[in-house]
Amino acid sequence: MITELKTIGGKPLSRFYKLPFAKGSRILTLQVLEMHTAFRVRKNPNLLAMASLSFNVGMLTISVKLDKEEPAKVYLFVAYDCLLVSCSIDTDETYLSYCAYRALRAMMWNGCHDFDEYYWPECFNVDTEQSEYIAVINSGNRLKVALKEKFKGFYKPDDYFPEVVERVVVPRAAVVGKQLITNVDSVGIGYCFANTDLVKFHTNHYPFLVPYLFTLNNDGKRFKQYNGFVFNAHDIGGINLSPQQLMLNDICFAMKKIALIHRNKHDDLPETLLEINLFNNANELELFYLWNRALPLLVQQPFTHYLYSFGMRNIAGKPMKKNMEPLAFSLTVPVLSFVLTDKGNYYEFLLRLKVNGKVLQLSKSDVALFMVRDKAKPNLWYLLGAEMDYRLMCFFSRVNFRMQVPKGYYKAFFERYVEGLERFYEVRRM
């Protein structure tokens, strides 16, 4: 459990005023601030000299100068559910000084302020007052607190972690018959795995399959040109297709219809945002089921490629030859496992992915939502076996596949996740 506070920076708790955060966050609102004081400033509330001086053992010290008065120091400590505020002038547990109010008011120029960047429980050595996890960077009149490179997967209480409810394996269809290789002396059809960053681009999309037409050289082996993407049956023309290709085309067309990720606008209401998220999640899961239907057909196709699309608007016209990378698909289902290691002051939680008992080498670019590949074999892609698998893979890919959790709050805030994962995956303790 998080250590109970008795003093902060050598000051007794009686010298600190408590301001509660919005529920489930570390956001202090202007409404809450002004409920706790009679002070008000209506004209130029941000017009004061203020600078961050230090961030030591979790306490932010700010210098505040009002008009012709001597500078005062305001002390801010971010606790689990509240902000503790003190001042070198007139603040205790019953009263908030004018200087403290003005400093907080200036920080809330847009009506609130998120103090999560200053919340680092159990991160400082009480003897040395140093932290092995974070670095404090002085950038002019503001201090920036950042994780050290080694701890990019650092977990703080109530940080997001994928919900562990039930692992439902999606049935994968058997290989249908035998692929009949059609004559491609003139024009043939292939299948492109279109992938992009799910967050970065304006017209981003979930990974999906799109057919393409091509012409081979006279040797029948090398591509002469790509003729265009195929979005419906009319784009194919008079090409003879195998029964497997006809079925695969129908799956691809269904994928294209739901692959675009819908985005919220800045003026969307919370109800609208919820509807958008539910809509996207439903399409994402439906795409996963379509991938499972497509894979047994896809592994039989002689021409398959990978394209990093930079967004849906780039899946149009003719594929650019230089961007199309040959690839293959495997029917083998990768297996997730975890390792929990005691590192002294903290635990490290590592995700590993195995294929036929061999641990794959992974980087962020080797995870494409439902699909993964081994860094050592970048042209061979595997489809994960369950929705929980790909949600965990996506989450861990953003933290270099490892997390760090200080022992001071491991049991209270993280152990339940580990125990939940043990119901479905191997967890080794070291």
C-alpha cells in the first residue's frame, strides 16, 4: 500500500490545505478551487510573476510575486485523490492563502489543471531524496518531470491496463479445398495487407485486406506493374478466379466497409464520444472475425503483399511498386506468456510471445493490432487467437513490452491484474 503521509518536505500535514480532485483523475477544477476560498480575481488572472523552482521528493515548489509584494513560495504535493497546498505565507489545513490561490488560479487558465505529471508515489528514496525512475528537467521557468528511458513502462496507481475479463478464442476455419492457380499470363489478382498507425494519421484505419490486380513479366515470376486496387466485383473485369479467391474477395470487400476509424470532434458531447467508441470497437471486433475467416484462404494465395498505407486515403488508384513488400501468412497461433521479476524496489512485468515454443523478437512496428511478426522474419505474419490477446499486445507494444511497478503499491493496485492474467496465460515469477 502507498505509504501514509506524516510530513511533506519536512512540513507537518497541518500546514497543508486539501483540495479534492475530480473523481477518477488528478484534475483540479476552478469550480472546486473557488468553493474552498472567498478570493476571486476576474481581471487578468494569469498576470503574475510565477516560476517553478524545484520538484523534490514529490513536492513542487513555485515562486509567486504579486504586484509590489515580496516573492512567496507555494508548495504543491499531489496525493492519491487530492492536491495538498502550502505557502510560505498564511496557509494551513483550514485556510488557503491569497498567493496559493493566485498560483493555482493562473494554472487553471482553461478552467482546470491536470496534476498527474507530478504524481509519483513511492518513487523517491527518503534518505537520498533521489529517484531511480524519473528525471527533473528545468526548462526555463517550468520544470518537466519525465521517466528515465529504462522505465517507459512505469505504472502509477489507477493507470490504464487492459481489462481482464474472459479470453474467448475465435474459431478459425479450416483450409477450403486446394487453391487452383489461375493463368496469369496477362493480368492476375493478389492480396494486400494494408496497415497504418492507428493513432497518428487523420484517415487511419484498422488492418484489413484489399485485392489488387497486377501484370507479370514474360517470365511469369516478376511483377511488371500493379494495375490497381480492387474494391468491388466490377473492378475485376473478365479475370478467371478460383472459388477460394471469390470467397476471399467477398471477405475483403466486407473488411473495407468497416476498416475506417471514426474520429471525435472537439465539440462532441460525452454521449457522442461514447457512441463513436462503441461503433469503432464493434467494427474492430468484426474485422478480427473476418481475418479469421480469411486466413485459411489467404495462406493458399501465390501473390500476397504488405503495404504501410499512411491512412485510408492512400488506398486508392494504383499501388506504388516501391511500397509493396512481399509477405506470407502463417496458420500457427502465437501464445502469450508473462514474466514477473523482482527488481529490488519494484517488479518488472514482461510480455513474451511464442510460436511453437520459440520466443519472438518484437518491436512496436511488429504489432499491427490483430497481426504480429517476428523481427527476425519480418515477412511472415501471424494472426492472434483472441480479442484479449491483441488488446494486450497493442498495450504492451507501447511500453516496449515491459512494465515496472514499485512494490509500495503493487499489491493494492496491480496484483489483481497479474492474478487475472494467470487464469488464461502462463505467468512465471522470478
